[in-house]
Amino acid sequence: MRNVHIDYQGPDHGFLAASLLAKDAARENQMKDPTIVSWHQDSRQGVTPCYEGANPETWWEKYGEGNGGRLEVSVGDDYQFIMMDARGYETVGELPLRNLTDKEGNQYLCYTPIQGKDSSVPKKEACALLDGWLADQY
């Protein structure tokens, strides 16, 4: 795996800013469609996703390399990303799912053929409340 370091000395602007810098660096290293496979954030900055029982300092690198990662990009001392080039993968097109929020601020994952494309009010028969078991899709 190749390694690239971005010497970023400014204040931490968060995951989104760091991930955009990492994607730019990947493009500069011949990746046409860079995609983040895994990432790690310095523990002083926040909590990095981790699998129960995995070593939080190393799992992300092993997972990323084992799932197609070919480039590690470090942004300053705070973020490390494992990147892959997704240009050869097929896309699934438009999925029949979308996220909606009700007037109380509750988020739902809704099945569009039942929900309808024009309605923005979650229907009970078409939507499931997002909680710890459902992932935010969009």
C-alpha cells in the first residue's frame, strides 16, 4: 500500500474537511474515483468507529487494506484514511429508498413505491423509524 501525508498544521476543521483533502490527494495519485474504505481519527479529537473486540488503533488499517484499499492518506496528525479507486465498480442506479423527517424531527427510512415521490410526510406503511438498528441511507 502506498502512503501519502498531507502536512496540515491548521486547526482541526473536522472529518468532512479532512476527507475532502484526502480525496484530493488520492486524485493527485492517479485515483479517478477515490472512495474512503476506512478511517481513523486521533482519539483526542473524537471517537473513531470500531468493531467490538477489535484494536481501535489498528483495525481500520487492516479492514481497509483487506477490502480493496490501495492508498493510505494521513491528514496532519489527526486523520488517516484508506482509499480505493471505485471507478471500475457498477452503480445501482436509483434506489427505491429515501430519508424523511416528520414535524417532531424524527427521521425515517421510507420505501418510495409505497410512500410516493411527492409526499414528504412519512407514511406508517412505507417508513421505518431510524434508530440504532437502521442506517441513514442518504
